[in-house]
Amino acid sequence: MHSHETRIRIGSVAEHFMTPWHQGMENGVFKEAGLDLEWTDYPGGTGAMCQALKEDEADVCILLTEGIIKAISAGNPSRIISNYIVSPIIWGVHTGLGNSLTSVEDIFDKKFAISRYGSGSHLIPQVDAVLREKQIQKEQFVLIQNIEGALQSLGAGESDVFYWEKYTTQPYVDAGTLRRLGEFVTPWPCFVIAAREAFIQAEPEALKKLLEVVFKLNKNLMQSPDSVKDIARRRNLKEKNIERWMMSTVWADHSQVNPKMISNVQYCLEQLGLAERRLDYEELVWG
């Protein structure tokens, strides 16, 4: 047992992507490495986590690549410390049951339900729009906090469109409370791990250890024949859906963040008028 355990406050979302962390906390591998993880789920997603890092309520967050890059460019005192999911996210494009929308082509002048400004549900429709040479105006966004808020808002016709990770919303689509109009695949790896600048300065060794453990857990998950069953059970999702999701998901096994990926995201944010300024790689990534 280590005489000194480093406490790390971790923020994330309650989604299937985070399974390696939960497995590691359950089987004690973080503790063995001298790390005491304090886990918080943020239903508000990436926007809420950026806020938590900024206000010193979390030390490390696993969050969406474009969200944290936007936040750092706006002065959030954090940096990306590693890749986490190196495959893109498949976003489902959803509408309410009673809504007359039938095609993704027709959504861009409608109202968009978003969890927070700076969250994926806010940024990704705009990325989708830019790639289709369309535009979304600020007044088209309706704040709904989380997925429950989205269901209410779409159901009541207060908003028309909701972008959220496809497999998380699948149960609602199956149950008929959401209608899926289409999908959008992010043009870059979806999740990265970020840390507060002050924590990076104070605990660089603990962070290196943390990443080492996470990469080992990621490898185990990707290699284990029981992963599909385990994730389906944890998240109460159908094995068939998890199998399809696993087939399109790759977890990082090293921390390397590609500079081209960083510049792709920055370019896209600039196109959207969402980047305060273009940052150097070193300002965005610890390494």
C-alpha cells in the first residue's frame, strides 16, 4: 500500500465510453498506483465539465475534444493531457414524435435543444452545418440542461432538433419517444482527457501514473471477450447495440495528441466564429 495517495477529482459523463475507468475503480488498480479517484458525473456534459475545471471543482475531466479546445481558447486554465477515444462519435440527429421534420436537410433553420453552450449538443450541429455550407443563428438554441430536458422540450414542440450520442439515445428511439432523422460523425477523435493547469504543475507524476493505468484498462477492455456483455449490463443497453458501438470505437493506448487533429478542430471553430484566438499546440496540450 502506498503511504501517500494522491486524490484526483475526476469529472465525466455517465456513458458507456467510460467503462474502463469504472472497471479500474472497482478492481482497485488506481488505488494500487497510489491514486485516490473521486468520480463525478456531469449530466450537463462537456460545457458543465469545462466550468468545473475552471472553478476548481474537478482536477481532470474526460470530455469532448472540440468543447475543451473552445474553452481553453476562451481562457479556461486547463490543458489536454491525452487522447481518450481516438475514434469519432456517431451523433444521432433527433426530433420529437409529433414534429413534422423528416429530413436532416431541413433542420438548419429550426430550434436546437442544447445541454449547455460549449457542449457537444451546441457545437456539433454547427460543425455539421458548416460542412453542409449552412448556418445556425444563436437565437435558434434552446437550453435544456440534459437528456430529460431535451425529451420534454422536443415533446412540447419548444425545440425541433437534438444532437446526442447515438447509442445513449437508442433506448428512447426504440421506445418511440425520440425520432432519429439521421446521423453525424465527428471529423476528429471525440474524447480527450484534460486537466487543470494548477494540477498539472502540482502533480505531473500522478497524472503520468493515471494515464498509464487508463491505457492498460483501455487495452484490457478492447481485448476482453466479455466487454460487450459487461457494458450492456452496466448501462442497461442491448448487447446487439453495444456490439455495433464497440465495432466503431477505439480507446487510446498512448497519450499522443496529433497536432493536425488540434489544428482541424481550431479551423472548424474559427469557421464558426467560436474560437477566441488560435492557440499554439503547446498552449492546448501538455506533453
